[in-house]
Amino acid sequence: MRFLRFIYRSVRAVLAFAEAGIESARYARTHPDADDVSYHYSSRLARGFERTLGLRYVIRNSERLLDSQPCVYFANHRSNLDVVTLIAAFPPRTVVIGKIEVTRVPWFGTIFVKGKNIAIDRKDHSDSMAGMAKAERAITDQRLSVFVFPEGTRNFGKMRKFKKGGFHLARNTGRPIVPLVCAVPKGWVSPRRMRKQTDVLIDVLEPIDPNSFASLEELMDHTRAVMGSALEALETEIEVQGLSQNE
């Protein structure tokens, strides 16, 4: 019975994915100069996942998402399912820096391009540098914020060492870093643990002034320590919640 329910909800989630993609592509065609295509898509997709997967997004300190714009958002990168768990916290007037491979994902890749997000080939240094220059112009010229995963790739559990690109971006533009961390119960997407409702905890941390540190390394160490501590607390809390629900 659990397995059949899992299959049913998974199919509904894929359909929600497709519906949000089709509707947002239509929106992009009718609003070719809009800078909120990605936000439009994210909001619609979050509502779809709440309905189909039973997710309940709990965003703490949500006012910090907008207070410092334009800014550079940093988020932990657990897996490919981050597009499901973080989508509700995606802010308006924001573009994402992502790897070139995401542009090939059905539906999602189309919206990624139409949303004027920045795809870079991490194997090509010149392309990566051009992408970061484009991100700087998005902040300084268009007053858009930029969303990055400082780990650079999925960590599958343990937070990786941070890459320098996002930190250079913040220091070069003089805009704050707004970190956010996200935690979900372990194995929440499996047939055994998928519940009627699953909490997704997202904590938006205090902005960090990138120019208040003597060196880039100090800024990187501080940001990673703050995010690591907040994520550990959030993961402990959500696992305790899960244990109490199973009692």
C-alpha cells in the first residue's frame, strides 16, 4: 500500500513539474522582458509540491530574504532534490548560477534559460569567468540578486569545502551574503518514510558583510562555520520531530 501511494504521489509530482513548466514558459513568452520568470515558476512549483507530495515549507526569518536585496544568496546543496525542498524560499528578482547540464533537464532547463539564469561550464575556466562577470553585471546594472550553491556540487550528507566564486562576487559588488540552510527528514522521499505531511525546514540566516573581513579566506571560513552550525541544529531538530512522529 505504501509503495502504491509513493508511485501515485510521484506521478502527481511529475505532472506538477510539467504543469509549472508549461505555464511559466507561456508567461515568459507573453512577458519577454520580465525578470521574475524564475520566481513565477518557483512559486507555482512550490504550491504543486505542497499539494502532491504533502510538503509543508517552514521558512524562518523569511523577511531576511528581501531586506538586503540585491545580494548573494548561499544555500547548502544536499542533492538533486534541492529543487524540490528549496523552491519555496526562492526570492523574486533573483537569478541562479548553475552548471550547464541543468539546461538539458526537461521543463526545468527551459525555464532556467527563459528566466535569464546563468549557466556555466565548470570544466571551462574562461566560460566560468564569463559567467561570474555576467553575475556581477546582474547585481550592479540590473539590481538583481544571485543565488549560488557555494559547495559547487551535491554533498550527499556532509557539507563540502566552499568554492571561491560566490565570495568574489559578493566582495566585488559590495553586496551582502544572505545564507540559508535547509533540512528534511532522512529518506523522506522513500516509500517507507513518505508521510501524509513532511516538514521542510528552511532558516534564513543573518546577512554577512563581505567587506568586513580582512581576507577572502576569513570570509569563507566564517560563512561556512555559520552555515554548518545552523544546518546541524536544523537537522537535529527535524530528526527529533521525525522520531516523535513515529512513536
